[in-house]
Amino acid sequence: MQHLDFLGNGATTLAQAVGTGSVVFWVILAVVGLIGLVALIVISQYIQLAVQAWLSGAPVSLLKLVMMRLRKVAPAEIVFNRISAKKAGLEIDSDQLESHYLAGGNIERVVRAMIAADKAKIDLPWDRATAIDLAGRDILDAVKTSVDPKVIDCPSVQSGRQTIDAVAKDGIQLKARARVTVRTNISRLVGGATEETIIARVGEGIISTIGSAEDHKSVLENPDKISKTVLAKGLDSGTAFEILSIDIADIDVGENIGANLQTAQAEADTKRFQAQAEQRRALAVAQEAEFQAEGQKNRALVVLAEAEIPKAISEALRKGSLGLMDYYRMQNMMADTAMRSQLGKPEGQA
């Protein structure tokens, strides 16, 4: 009986152990399955991209796609642009696309620009295209401008001016507007001057050409001389563009600057002469005042001298040098002189 009880207890313990192990197994299996399902869902998008790239003839390994995601690169953008390049006949490695993406470049516009350049028979290697893009230039717009020339208004609309004003040698002002046709020079795009430089150089050339003309009529008769002269100066050197043509869209006659300057000069001369005359007048007035003061001074001296005469007469009478009759005769003579002076004055004058 004891032996049978022992066997029964052992069987029960084994059954419990087997039951517990089965539960743990199924739990582990469920966890592994769940992890596998999540991994499959995550990797499925990369599998789809890898299959799409392989079917398009531009294969990218599944491992590379996963590593791209770990490096924070958009795998879909890399795959789609590599497929576009491959279909256009360009071989661009996924590592090159990924490197440019990590450098902050726009791989979509670079690939589109290279495809457009290849179709237009323009030499645009990958290194040059990425360098232009990283330099901040719009590589796709540059290629389009190289294929389809661009027209630049001179002066530009942003400047706020309508015309370029210049004065011929005869003093007549001319107002001109030009249109410059350019195309991008891909080889000089990095480090080359922009549209503003082209506009400034063309404007300077128009001003110097009009300014060197003998008269405004010759410019109005042959406005193409302006474009030919300006175009011959090689204004596109050092710029990112090649000037194809410079056309004078409009030219009008402005003011007579020469006459205005002469009028202004005459007015300035008049004011200067008036100032000089006023200065001389003020000097004359000052001199007159000085002379009047000097005359008053002299008259005062005369009055002082005349005041000494009675004293001298009194002294002469006391000393007997002058007789009384002599004094009366002198008084009569002075009275007679005063009467004659009074009679000799014009009527109405006191």
C-alpha cells in the first residue's frame, strides 16, 4: 500500500510539472510570435522597396534599406530617385544618393537636373551637380535655363526703377529699357556672379554708351549700337550666365539736362554776384557812416575853435591890441556876410 501511494504521488507531481512547462512554452512561443509579427510588419515596407527596386533594374539590398533607416535616411526617397535615374539611362549608386541626402542636399532635384541635362546633351556629372546643389543654387532651374534661355529685364522690377537714364554729350537725357537673354553656364555656376551682376553691368554699359554719343539723335537713329557696344564688352565674364543677346526694348527722350544745368549755374552766378554787390553796398554804407562821423568830429572841432574866438577878442580888448571901433567894424562885417549868405540861398531853403 505504501508503494502504491508513492507511485501515485510521483505521477501527480510529474503531471503538474509537465502542465507548468507547457504553459511556459506556449507563453514563450506567443511572445516570439508577436515579436516576429511586429518585425515582419516593420520589414515588409523595406521588402516592398527592395522588390520594387529589383524589378526596376536598380536593386538595393534589404540590409541597406534597414541601415538607411537606422542612419535616419528616407529609404523610399533613395529607391525612387535611383529608379528614376536608372530608367533615364543614368547609373547612380545608392551610396551616392545617401551621402548627398546626409549632407543636406536635395537628391530629387539633383537627379531630375541630371536627367534633363543628359537629354539635352549637357555635360553634368554627379560631383558637379551635387556641388551646385550644396552651394545653394537651384540646379534644376539652372539646367532649365541652360536649355531654355532666360530673359532678364534691365532695370529689374525689384529695383523700383522703370528706365536706365543717361545723358548724351549734347545734354539731352535718354531713358532706356533693355532685355537681356541669358543661359546658364553650368561650368561656372559654382562661384559665378548672379543675375544682379548681369543687370548692373548691362546698365553701366548702356549709360557709358549713351554718355559717349555726340548727340541724342544718333542714339535714337541707331539704338542697336547700344546693344552691340555693350555686348562686345564681355559682360558675362565671371558670372554664372552666358549672354546671348541684349535688346533695347524702349528708349525715350527725357529732360534737357544740359540746359537745366546751365540755368542752375546762371542762377547760382546771379546769387553770387548779388551777394558780392550787397557786400560792396554794405561796405559803401559803412564808409559813408565813417565819413559822416569824421565830418561831425571836424565840425565839433570847428565849434570848439569858434568858441575860443570871443575869449581871444576879450583878451585883445583888455591888452589894447584891439580897439573898440575895430571890434564894431568886425561885427558889422560879420553881419553883412551873414546877410549876403542868406540872400544868396535859393527860395524856400532856410
